[in-house]
Amino acid sequence: MKLKEYPSSLFNACLLQPLSPVRLNSIEGMPLPVIVSLTSIPSRLATVHLTIRSLLAQTHKPEKVVLWLNDRLRGQIPDSLARLEGGVFQIRFAGLDCSHRKLVHARAAFPGRLIVTCDDDLMYGKSWLVRLYRDHLRHPQSVIAHECRSIALDGGALLPYKQWPVETRQGVSDQRLLPIGYGGVLYPPGGLHEDVDNPELFLKLAPRADDLWFKAMSYLAGTTTRRSSDPGSKPIPIVRSQRDSLQKSNVKQDANRVQWQSICEYYNFAIE
């Protein structure tokens, strides 16, 4: 987390903290027909309530916000998180212990539904969800993401992940676009290859890169990826939530490139 992000983070946390759990779980009018799904790890249990509060404070609320935790965390939920459970927000426990579970478990629990995934160390703006949903209405067969990179090659050789450019255009669709989970990603029903839920494969090929795994599964299913036409401001990091992160291995040590190559070799495809 950058030093310049601290004031905004602390300010937004102060705005979210006083909101009543009852009010946060109340829905006026019809909710968006969307399931928002995320996961978390033990070191973030003390701060993830701020992420949940931001998801429940959306101008257009989803039907459900589901936080998936590993079974071993039963009985370890802090009050700041537990008291947010209600008609919209629920905590569910499952066996997987990897970031893929936020989509894999949600697909199993809510078959045929629109699922939006996000990260657990950020606070999301009030119109974050409805902006994704509006693009879904225009492009119902596409994966929609507020933030994307573009898979980059040089003469057919995959470049290091750091050289995959951040997509700055809005509303564009390209097979090389990689949805970046932290910005929020909307997955339409039926848009992913049948192997998406196979833990033997994703734990072998991309154990620490759910974004890459889900991208490959959408590509193999022939589903287009599109960057949001209205991505808005980036989510706000939560203070003390980012000490444990996949960024060091996946980005700084270039594990993302290794995992993407493993997927491409296994399925014998290359995105040009």
C-alpha cells in the first residue's frame, strides 16, 4: 500500500464503520440479480469487514454477498465481521484453501447465476456493482471487468508479466484481455469451460493465479472478455490488509508468466 493512499483509506473506513448492519442488509426495491462472491485469509479477518461494508453500501445491492472461508476458520470469526451477517451477507465455509474458491464454490452454490468476484483487501465505490451490471445488459455473453491487462508476446514468446500492459481504453473487447480480479469481474452463466471447477487441474497448473485460470477457462469456452465502459475510480486499499499478498511471487518473481505458460501448454493453445 502506498503512503499517499493512507488518507483516503482511513477516511473511507470512517465513513463505513458507523453504518448499521441492519440497514446494510436491507434492500429497497429490487436487488440486482447478481451474487457477489469473495474469499479471505486468516490475516485479513480483522479488516475484511470494511470490504463487506462497502459491498453492502452499494447504490444497487446484489441479491447476496458471500464470503467463502476455509473450514478451519469456524469459530474464529471476529465480531466486526459476524455481526454483518443478515439477509444479504452470509459467511460460508468450504474445503478449498486457495483464491479460486470465490468463483468455484459460488458456481456450485448458485448454478446458472450471474457471479461477480472481488478482492478482500479493498473498499469499493458505491456504484461499483451497477456499472458492471449495466455493461452486462449490453453484452450478456461477455466476461466484464473494470480492470484488465493485455497478455503480451514478442515474436510468439510470452513476455514477463510486468510487461503485460494495463488496459486504459474503456469498453473494449479483445481476446488478449486478462480480467484483473481486484477491480471486480462479472462472469455470465455458461461462459466458462467445464474444467473450471476441477481442483486437480487448477491446483496443478495455476495454484496461485485464479485470474489466469478463469481467463483460460473463458477463452476455451469461446467467451469474450470486455473492459468496463465505465470503470470509475480504482478500489481503495485497506490499511494493514496487504501484508500477505500474491503480488510478490506472481508479479515480482514472474510466477504469473510461468503459470500462464503451464495452462497454455496443457491445453495446447496460444492467444495471439
